[in-house]
Amino acid sequence: MDDIDRAIIAELRADSRAPYAAIGAEVGLSASATKRRVDRMVADRTIRRFTVDVDPAAEGAGTEAYVELFCRGTIAPHELRRMLLAIPEVVEAGTVTGEADAVGVLRAAGDQELEQALEKVRAAGSVDHTKSSVVLSRLITR
């Protein structure tokens, strides 16, 4: 990946529906050359997907929390993933270093729905307890 590829990716991150001609104009390429580069990056899995970014509040999930999960004993990441996939309010999760075993991002319609989602997480197999922080405002999303 070179600087032009990085510039194309930056343009796609800003607007994944931008026409190749517009992207090319920004990075100094023709529309066809830009398309060939995008096609190559898709084929080699540098670009893994194109997506849409929807305001969670517009979808009825305006309350967000970061949740640390502390598990009893040891649990394999794939097992923890399986348990968390069953809870639709968990929109992101990952294993982490430090005291917690994992951190998740939960989104719900409001405080009551968030509390219900947290109860589902706490009831999941090996989860001993959680530590939650409700997001008041997003500062950076990249």
C-alpha cells in the first residue's frame, strides 16, 4: 500500500459513496485508475467492506456504555464471543490486557434497556461481574 492508496482510503472513509472521479480528483488519478486501485484493495482484502454509519439514536439506541467484563476462572475468547453475540445490545467487544478480561460497547434505547442488557451480560456463563461507564458524549469517532 502506498501513499495514493492511503489517500484513496481516507476519501472512502469520509464518503464511501463518492464517485471514483471525485476521489481521483482528490488524489491525482483518473476515475478508471482510482477504480482499479480500489478493486485491487478489495481483492487483496486491504478494504474488507463498505458500510453505512447510522446515528444510533435514530435507530432507537441512543444510550451507550463501555462495559468491562470480569470472568470467573479462564474462558476462551471464542466462547466469550459466542456468549456476547447472543446479546444484541453488545455492538463491539474485545479481549483486553489488565484487570478485566474483556471490554464491550453496549447500546440501548434508554437507561432501563441498558440495565436489562447489562443483566443479560452478567447472567452469561462465566461472567463474574461487570464495571460500566455510560457515555455522555462522543469526542472522537474515526
